[in-house]
Amino acid sequence: MSTEVLTAPHLVEYTYTRSTGPAIGAFLTGLRDKKIVGVRSADGRVIVPAIDYDPVTSEDLSEYVDVADTGVITTWSWNGKPSKGQPLDRPFAWALVKLDGADVAFLAAVDAGSPDAISTGAKVKARWADERVGSIRDLVCFEVTA
């Protein structure tokens, strides 16, 4: 009887990249250019970020719409202890932001300084990265405006 242990090298790797597709590609390209791109749904609503298919009818969507980089907070939650990899390294709010020109709010970080400085209905403006490359991180966060 042999006690030799048989081994074989095995490397787990993912050697592919995922393409963004037309809708998310348009959204990310817009961020690179300091623009926020949504898409018009079958019923006329503007959804941000742009998506490929209508959430109600499943129709292909392809009418891209630029919206403002300003908007209103519809709801929010304070994050007093950000984790590694989150958008900001200091306390901030996660908020649903309905951009001017959009009909659907989307989740974003808001750099408000303290929970006393943010509220539902507060107006916000995008803070852009100095160097943009077509990444979600090109939109650093939103800031509360007066």
C-alpha cells in the first residue's frame, strides 16, 4: 500500500472581461464627459442610470437622454462608519437622488458633513472626479446645495 499523496496544480481564474453593453456603456461614457445619461422607457419615463430593457414591458430601450447633474434627495440613511472601498472615507449619507430631468431616483453617496446637514427634499449637485475614465467613480458623490 502506497502512502504517496497525488497532487495536481489547479488555478482558478477568470480570464474574461464583461462588456458593458450599449446602455451602461452610454452611462459610463457620459460620466467620463461629466454628463449623466438616462434612457426613456416605453411609457415616457426617464430612468437613470440607463438600462437596456424596459422594467415593465421588457422592450429594448435605446432613446438615451441627458439629465442634469443636480437633483433632489427622496430618502436617505446616514453612514457614520464607512467601510473600506465605499465612496468616501468619512461619514456620509446613502441617498436616493432624483435628478432634474429624470423620473426615477438612483442610489448615490452624499457628502453632507453631518446628518443635521441633510434632509429629504434637499437639493444636491454632483461632485466629479478630477480625472475621469468612464467609471462609476467618475461621479464621486453629491453635495447638498443651499
